[in-house]
Amino acid sequence: MLPHPALHASHGGIWIADADGTRPIGRGEAIRIAADTPVILLNAPLVAQRLGYAELSGLDVLELFACLFPARFMVPTPKGLARVAGIDAPANDADVAAFLRRAASALLDVTDGDWPEREGAWSATQNLGRLRWPWAPILGARLHRPTTAERWLFTKLPEWSEAAPRPAPRTISLGAEETTARLASLTGSGAEERPGQRAFAQAATEAFAPRMVRDAPNLVLAEAGTGIGKTLGYLAPASLWAEKAGGAVWVSTYTKALQRQLAQETARLFPDPAERRHKVVTRKGRENYLCLLNLEDALQGGFAGRAAVLAQLVARWAAYSADGDMVGGDLPGWLTTLFRRAGHTALTDRRGECVYAGCPHYRKCFIERAARASVEADIVIANHALVMVNAVRGRELTTRPTRYVFDEGHHLFDAADMMFSTALTGQETIELRRWLLGPESGGRGRRRGLAARLSDVASYDEAGALAIADAVKAAGALAADGWLQRLAEGAPFGPIEHLLAAVRGLTYARAETDGDAGYGLETELVEPDAALVEAAGQAAHALDALVRPLVALGRRLEAVLADAPDWMDAPARARIEGAIASLGWRAETVASWLALLARVGGPAAEQFVDWLIVNRIEGRDYDIGLLRHWLDPSKPFAEIVLRPAHGALVTSATLRGGGADPDEGWTVAEARSGAQHLIRPGARFSAASPFDYANHAQVLIVTDVKRGDLGALANAYARLALASGGGMLGLFTAIRRLRAVHARIADRLAREGLPLYAQHVDPIDTGTLVDIFRDDLSASLLGTDALRDGVDVPGRSLRLVAMEGVPWPKPSVLHAARRLAGGGSAYDDRIVRARLAQAFGRLIRRADDRGMFVLLSSAMPSRLLSAFPPGVPVARVTLDEAIERARRLPSVIESGQEVIDA
């Protein structure tokens, strides 16, 4: 047993455990002990928050686990720790501190023998010791120096290899019988009969038929209710087509949770892990993957303090990672949150600074490996944003997909809205300045400006050198470090900062604040004042001076490639090709800014919505600028993504969500998926959920919780969680109310042994919060939009969904424009129905699930009740009656009774 004491803090109390036993202590004593003595902790940031002591540090068991078992999963709770340590979990909060001492010793015992991740552990511990990592002396004493030198990360990682271009997919047709046979092989011989799944698979097959007309893909819109088994339903024809045609099918999702689920489901297609790694590839945006060059810089002194410790643990993980995915991959989601804001984003390529073949780690790059693997794969699991980015500015034009499956298709509109928007803001312009100029004012890191990245080209090509010089000179007009402070002081510098100052002034003058100016402000770009018109003209002149050399430089680089000099080897060529792509992207961005500025003082563009924003957090500005969104973003999506494709399946359990009836639902689905902009109409298919919603679920509308009464709202949430014994997912439309309710009820629930977790409160990422909630039957979870959709928690862990009120859309300039174009109040109703359908969909995830959906609002209009599945009983009740039904819910679930009898 380790000699160090262990500290545990929850909403129910604080305990310390040492050789003399366990005792409860106060907050002040806990802080004093933690400041004087290294203490064993589980999730230091979470304990620090509960103690109100931000500087808390110690022997965090999660960090020890990450070092010993990189790329392994663990739920970061006492129960999860007990599972991986192979010991009994504590019975209650008071036992956790003593348990942590035993668990830490159990984890360290693995060093007594060989374990799969032994290689590299000694070297990593030595490096961490130099950084004064608290666990280093303890772990170092347990590890023996290897007899042979351990392989360093950058020598251990495998290299990808070039391959001949993949031929275009063959033109084939899929028969109904072979699709059914493939589905049967995926579901297994003992699987229950699912007529809806078979019908869905047959309908999905149409998306893989040969295209007959140019720019007219075979589009299938398919709504498959929860429980149909749509994943295997579309994987059957998709895998069959990929096998026979020799092409890749891109399966696109909106959430990372579904990406992980899809990757697991493909084990049915390819049971052999080695074959599966070749046939199935998960793709994400560049910003998700570890950048080896950034990591090397961090390990060689680019990071300091806690950030340097994180870099060492990430390096340890990278040696065992399957794909280098830092966001939703096999890096534990909780690891980076342990280091608060200590630099993990700097380990990825978030600024588009990749030098491609100019990087010494190019042949081992996780991003390049995934890109090349996807060319040879049968199934590529991607996300909506990446699909759109690749279609707009992808480097893989010769291998562009011809067949897509868009799962979570009801989110295509939102993904397109973000992708095809324009933001001329201070944050965006300063990022462009940094990309062009590199570090200014002694900035740290490996960032280099455009001139440094292309110095060899500049020395060879005079016209290219001139374009680089012009671009660098023009970049001086962009916002620079300290711009927010200068604007607040009324002293902007340069044309872009003067533009932002004018935007800020007009927005503050016109925005409706509802008595609270502490949060974001916005106003329409209509009737601008003279200051904004003048500033826009000067900014446009400056941006025009920037875009011209960017375009010219791109052309010069293309000319250099066409007539390659003798010094240009393959790596140099690849680096210049990458530079051309990056220049094109940024030139397009600046061109879109110019188009937006042309609107200031000019006529409105009917297909766009333009407005001014001042984004604020707790009363402080953090970004200012002009925004432009498409009124209907499904139009560019259809034009850029769908039209070039040969076939696409758009599917979701709530694809028609929002419609008051089936016909209106299909109109909504076609409008939000881009189908209405294609010359060939999409095929329609729907299969209702096989679940018995009428007897397994009920909807309660609570009529006596007064709107705006935070005390009453918090009391309602607390009583519901207590009545159901936990298992509650509480959904909010505003972060402020979520935080207020959590602050009022967390201690109350903890005293009854019911843990409460919350988005935007607990220093834990959303994916890990869901993992914790799923793993603990007594836990409850509060969250906002991210938990309303895409969360899959089957079984008893989620038995009650409570919403604070009707999820009306937040008033905004963009919403007002779309509401006007979409039918006024009917447009709002469609949004609310869709949100209610998505929230209710969290409740029943499998046939034996039972649960209750509670809406804490007497203002729920009856016309919106069609959002719920047909047959679901709906009752308007008092809070006391809802509590009584919730109190009987656990026994109802345990016995398998019908919920309506509750």
C-alpha cells in the first residue's frame, strides 16, 4: 500500500484516507492537506472544482492509468477504476478515499511482470521525472531499466506506402436476393426476423444503382424508426456494392458517438481485425488528429509545465494508438481535460499549417495514413463536415466518392449551414495574419510565415517572390494581437480593426439585449451608418490588395510545378502542391469576405442572410464581425456534394421530424436534405419503429411549474431524480439555467446517494459524461443540445427524460429570416416538433426499455404533440402526480410491467 493519503470530494462531502483510516474533513482542511502533502486523487480538476481550489494538484490516478495503459478505455469513476484495477468498487462516497489507495497500488502492481504496453514506459517515466510529474518517483522505482534501448515514438510508428491510383468503380447492379442474403449474413442465423430492416435494405439498394442522367444521383430518403436496425440495413447493400464495384462507400454521420458505433458494427462485416483495418477506415478533419511535428516541437521544449507533462503522455499514447485520433478515438476523452487548457489543441493542425512532404514525419503522419487508407477501403466512416470540406477543397479530387450514406440525415441542413457560411471576424482575420506572417512579438512554437515556408520557391522564381512580398505586406492590414483591447480603448489600428470598431459601435447601438448585455449581441446588416460604410470601403481595398497576390502566387506555384527545376524532388513537389491547396482555400475565404463587404451600403442578396455580431462571455467581448449564411444552405450542399455523386442514401430515425403529418414531413425532409434542388426527385421510404411505445413509454406535461421560477424548476428536477432513483437525463435550452439548477440540487441528490453530472459545469468532456451516465444506474445527467440528439444509452441507465420547457428556437437575425421564408409560426412548429422527437428518441433504445418523458411546461400546445410516436399516452398532470408516477417507475421497469399502469 502506498504511504500517501487519498482525498475524495463529492457533492455529498469530503473525506481523507491514510494509514490511520478514513475521516470526513472540511473544505479548508482538505485544501491545507492537499497543499502540503502529495495526495492521491481521482480526476484532480473535478475535485478542485468541488473544493473551490483551482490550484489543486497531486497524484491523479487517471494520469497513472494513462501512462501505464495508453490507448485503453476506462470510465473515470470509482466504479470504472475498480473494474480496470480488478478490485471491489466502494459501496459509497465515504469509502472512496480508502479505495483510491488500494486502486493505485493495484495499478502499479502491473509493473511486476510484463504487460502489453511495457515498451516505452521506462523512458516515458524518466522524461516525466525531469518534468517533476508526481507519479514519476513512485513509478520509476517500480520499473527496471530495459536491457536494450527502447524504440522512440518516431522510429516505432509504421510508414504508409504509395499505391497506384484506384480504378474508377465498375458499373454494377445489385439484386434483391443478394442484398437480402448479405443482410442475413450480417445479422446472423439466430437473429430475430425484422421485416422493416429487410425492406429498408431493399430501399437503400436503389442508391447503389447505376446513374442514368448526369448531375442526377440516385437519391433515397429513408426514415427508419429506432429499432429497425438501419445500420446493418444500409451496410448490407453498401458492402456488397463496394465488393462488386471495387469502389468506396462513404458513410457520413453528424456525431462522433455514431462514428464509434459504426466502427464497432463493421466487425460483423469483417470479423478479422487485420482485414477490418484494411477494409474500414474512419476519417475526420485534420484538427482531430495528432500532428507529429507539433508533438516533436512540444517534446523538445515548445511546451512547459503541465502542458509538457501532457505532451509526454500523448507521446506515450501515440505509440499505441490505432489511428492518432485525439477527439473521439482511442485517446481517453478525459485525459486532456485533466490538464485544463494546457495546450492539447496545439498538438493538432488547427491552423492549416501542414507542410506535407516537407515534414520529417510525413511518411508516418496519421492524417496522411488515413487519407491513403480510405482510397483503398470499402467503407469510409466520415462526418458531414468532412464530406463537405473534401467536396469544396479536398486534395483527393481523383478519388472523390461516388456513393454516400448520410446517417443522422436530419442534421445535414445544420452541417451545411456551418460549412457554407462566411465569417469576417477579428478571430478569423488574426488567424489569417498569423498564417501569412508567422510569429510576431517573440511568439513561441514552430509556426512559420508564408515567406519562410516558400523561401526556396522565392529564391528560384522572381514573380513568386514578388507575390509573397506583396501578400506579406498586405497582411499588415489585418487585425493583430491586442485588437480587442485597442477597440475597447477606441484606438483601432489598420483598416480591418477600424471595420470591427464600426461593427461594434453599430451593434451596441441597435441590438436588443433584453436587459442582459453580458452575452452575445447581434443586429441586421440593414441601413448601416456612415462610419460602417466608410470602414467597409477601406477594408475592402485592403483585402483586395491581399487576395491578388495570393491568387498570383498560386498560379506561380502551378507554373513551377509544370516546369519543375532540377532541385525539386518528390517531397518538394508534394509540399508545393499542399501550398497551392492552402493558398486556394485562403484566397476563397478572402474573396468571400470581399463579397460580404460589397453588401454594406448596397442591396441585399436574396439568397443570403447578413448580420453583425459581438460575441461575449460574461460581459467581455471575445469576437466581433460580420456574418453571412445561406438562407437555404441545402442548395450549395446539393450543388457541390449531391449532384456530382452517383447515389446517396439520406437516413435518420427522425428524418421527417417536424412535420405535422406524413406529407408535410416528407416536404421537410426534402427541403433540409437538398433533394428539392436536384433535377431527379429522391425516392421515399419509411419504416415505423417496432417498439411498443404505447405501453413502454408515456409523456407527462407538468402544468404547475411556473415559467421563470428557477427555484421551482430546480425543485422539480430534484424531485424527479429522487423519485426515479437517478437515471434522469435533464435537458435545457439555456446554459445559465442548467448551471443554476445544478448548483441548487447537486448537494441534495448527493446526500441521497445519487450522483449528478452536468455539461458546462463539470470539467469533463461530453463523451465521457455520457460514458459515466451509462455506467451508473443511480446517476443523472444535465445537458443542452448535444445531449438531445445522438446519445445512445439503452437499458435502465436512462429511464426518465425531463425537459425544462418547450424547445422554441432562439430568436436571432438568421432565424427571423428563415422563419419569414418558411411560413412564420409553422416554421417554428416544425423546429420544435423535430427537437421533441429527437429528445424523446433518447428514451427507448431497445425493445425491453421503458421510460417516462416529462415536459416541465404548461405552455405545451396540443398541435405539437404529433412529435411523439403514435399511440404514446400523453397526460397533463401536476408535479406531485408526475413524482408519484416516477416513484413507481423503477419497480415497473424491474418487473417488466406496462409503463402506462404506473
